[in-house]
Amino acid sequence: MSKRPADQSEDSPGALKSGERPLQENGEEALEFEDEFEDEFESEDDEILEAGVDGRPDEEREAEEREGAMDVDQDTFIPGRHKLAAGETLIADPSTYHMQHNLSSEWPCLSLDIIRDGLGDNRKSYPATMYAVAGTQAEVRREKENKLMVMKLSGLSRTDKDQEGSESESESEDEDADPILEHKAIPLSSTTNRIRAHQCPQASSSQPPTTLTASMLENGQVLIHDITSHLTSFDTPGTSIPPSANKPVSTMRAHKNVEGYALDWSPHQAHASGTLLTGDNSGSIFKTTRHEAGSFATDSTPYTGHAGSVEEIQWSRSEPNVFASCGTDGCVKIFDTRSKSKKPALSVQVSDTDVNVMSWSHLTDYLLASGQDDGEWAVWDLRQWKPSAANKTKGATASVANPKSTAVASFSFHKEQITCLEWHPTDDSIIMAASGDNTLTLWDLAVELDDEESRDTAGVQDVPPQLLFVHYMEGVKEGHWHPQIPGAVMATGSSGFGVFKTISV
């Protein structure tokens, strides 16, 4: 089933921050005074008595504390696998995060994208700053309140800041900054199913790069906006946003009224001005190209081949004319845009259920990951995929899917549909998965199963050794690695936005 609306929730889990430990003053030792907190004291008959901090024996005091203490379950709780009993509360361990913040918006968002900025690569200092875009999902009968949000998140301080004892006082104050979410709103008339951003090369060093967004709406339209002025206004006082900037520079109607979710901009220099692919629930994929003058043109003949909805599209990271798609037919199909037939060159059955999402490795061009509706996700080696005998007789197109292939690795840890899957941008052994079980997990595929130390899961059952981290987020729909802040993730769900960086990656 293609439509997966975000759940509305009144209660949102708050951000967990490590508080200051209470400090205990030690009184000055003086010869004529006796310390009331001595561990032992003498009675009148010179018998040595053991006493606790309040003058009572430790056993008596500890028994009283146990009687009035809150029951704490020390067993490992795995979100999505275990359920909370009535009255129980799930609390994250702040020591497992370098940074963790939760931010809310008026309406939840099904999709977001992170925008590259000019603050530098490989940033590790705090407080962090990032820019992003997202499209809202307003309630039924309030669709006119939907909007495209252009956001700046700043003051993202670190969670374990108390551990940096060598920092100066001013640096510590900077890291303690409160998180700030600034946004500019562009009105939309429908829910945004998927949004992606694209940056064109800078015309000159004195001008910011042109930043475009493509929003695939519930009504079947694809709106393209130029949000350059919105981004500039965050950091350049006095920047005005003309009313025309809130209107789309192009509206694509090739999908007619057919809803869709699949959308991707080409990352290649050959398509630097902007080349967009969009797929819908009828199985059609359209290509839209931006010309140098700024106008957009959509090829009226779609790419076809799926026997159902197209759920995800991804351009190859190494081949500018190749893209992959997946859908509710359980297939992943590989297309070559130079083919006049507009049919897939390769089609492989990877699941017996819907394939909701997929991700092409940034570094290893033959690795592709797919996430299914049954909660399983897998990694495939494209070098092992060959056209079937039936397809060879039909020429270059793959109208018949190969039988289900064998994955390089597959995991069934999640018990609900996979809603997002993304390779780490600089480490092709690390991958992130989000699921309908309210969790976002981080995985390390480099873990060797024949390594005894790697197989150790501290006694926790049914946990693959490749699992690095489980992050709980209510109604999580989509997450992305920040391309310039190593290990940082921004995600969206029914509870708002989450920004975090774990100690694992």
C-alpha cells in the first residue's frame, strides 16, 4: 500500500539532556570540631559503631530506601520489539549521544531533505548549524494550511558537554546554547509526499548557489521552487523575499491526478542545471529537465515497467544515464535513459512484498540496498544481476523479472514496514534504516560474523551483531545523514523533527 500518512500524536517525547550533577561541599577540617558525617563514631562506653551518612546504620537506611524506591526494570528494552506496560516510561540514555534535539512544527512532515551550506565540510564543533526543507501534512479539510518549510536549525549543542574539562568558559557557554528553529513558509495546497533539494553551481563566488526544491504533492502535481532568497534571508540581514519567490518556478502536471512518492534529482555534473525523475502510483516515471535559461521541460513519454506503484527512484552515483526504481510489485528495475524504448534494462524480484525504499551506495557503485513492507531490508550486489533468458530474447529491455535474487546481506530485525533507508555518505559499511515500529537504526555491515568479539551482543537475544544503535522516534518516516557533519542525522515523524549524533558513528 503506497499511502502511509504520519500518525497524529498529542504527546511528543521531549529531548533528553544531561543535567549537572549536584555538588557536595566539604567543610574545612578543624581540630576542635568533629565531622558530623564521619563514617564511625565512639559511644560513651568507647564502643566503635558503624554509621551511615545520616547517623544511622547503613543497613537500616538502605532498607528504607528500597521500600520507597521506584521499580526500575534493568533488562534491555528494545523499542519496536518490546512494549511498555501501563505506567512505564521509556527514557533514553543521554550518554549514548554526542548530540540530541527534538523540535516541533505546527504540522508533521512526511519528508525532508538536508541542504548543503557554506560552513565547511567535516564539521565537529558545537553548537552545530544546519539547513533543511520539509513539506507538511495538515489534517483532512485543512489542506490549505500546508506549506513548504525552509529551515535553519542553530544552537544545536552537544549532549555530553560536561565531559570536556579542558574547554574555556566562553566555549562552554557557546555549547550550552539553546536550539533555535527558524523557518520561512511557502504556502501549498496539498500534503507533500516527498521533497528533495538540488543546488546548481555558483555563477560567481559573490553569489550563493541557486537552490531548487521539488515537492511531490498528494494531488499528483510536482512543484519546483527556487528557495535561494529564503536561505539567504537567514544570514543576511535586510534580505527581502519577493512575493514571486513563494510561487513555483514550474508546475509539473504530467502525472495528471495520480499520486506518487518517488522523486530524485540527478547528482551528476552532466545534469548540474537540474534533471528530475518522478514516479507515481500507476507505474509511470517522468523525466523533467531544466534548461540553462531556467525553464523546465518534461518528456511526455514515461518510463514504464512496474506492475504497480513506483515507490522510490534513485540515480546511479557513478553513471549519469542510469537510475533504479522499486515498487509494490516487489521488483527493483534498472533503466538507461538513452534507451528509446523507455523500458528497464534489468528487472529483479527482490521481495514477495512491496519494496518501499532503496538507496544506492555513495562509494561502491554496485551496492544497492532495499527496504520492504514486511520489515526486512537487504543489500544487493548488482554485479550478480543478469538479464534472464526470456529477456535476452526480447532484446535490451527487461519486461520479465528475474526470479528472486540472493542478497549479500539481509536483516529482519524490524517488525514493521521500512520507511527509509540511506547509506552513509563517506562510509559504505554504515547504513541507516527507519521503520514503522517507531525506530531509526544504524548498522555496520563491516562486522564479521566469524569474529567472536563481534558476535557478542551482551546477552541480548535476537539482535544482529551488525546493529549499532536503536533510536526511538514516534512515527518516524524519513531520515538523512548530514553531508557535512559526520555522523549527524536529521529525521522527521509524527512527533516533529529529531536531530542527533550517536557515539556509535
